[in-house]
Amino acid sequence: MEIPEKDMIITTFRSSGPGGQKKNKTASAVRIKHLPTGIIVTAVESRSLVQNRQRALERLQERLAFRNRRRKSRIPTRPGKAAVERRLNQKIHRSEIKRSRSKIDE
């Protein structure tokens, strides 16, 4: 799946964390924002800007594929006999408790 360049804003920045002088002075981390959906992905693993850009594009494609996937239709099911019976017994038990709380006529 090819994503048009006009639909993305690609920015570079300095990644944080350990790595020393090489990491502190090179802006090799990549952030991509997909404008139609608002999805933002980043890649900061490598010291190479090209590799980070490639990883970020792959992540964006994965996120878009996940978003556009076809969802399985729900199969409606009915509760089993035991579940219906259990529910009715609970209702009967609850009504007996409530009935026992009422005032007794003399």
C-alpha cells in the first residue's frame, strides 16, 4: 500500500536517552503524521535517519491496514437452558428476600 507524500508530514528530531555525543548532535529520529486520519508514528531505534524513516513508514502502513481491516460480523447467540434457569432461580430468590422485608399484618 503506497501512501501519498501530500498526506504525510515527516519531521526529524533528536532522540532522547543514552547514546552519547553521536546521538545528542544528530537529528535522526523520525515522526510521521498522517493528515487524513491523524495517526502519528515515530521511530528512534537506529542512528540512521534513512532506517528510522523506513521503520516509521512501515509502522504507519501497519496502523492504516489495521484501521481498514474488515471486522468479523457478530453471530447472535441465545443463552442455554441452564443459564435461563439459573437467572430465573436468582429472581425468585431475590423476590423472596424482598417479600420477607415487608411488614407483617396482624
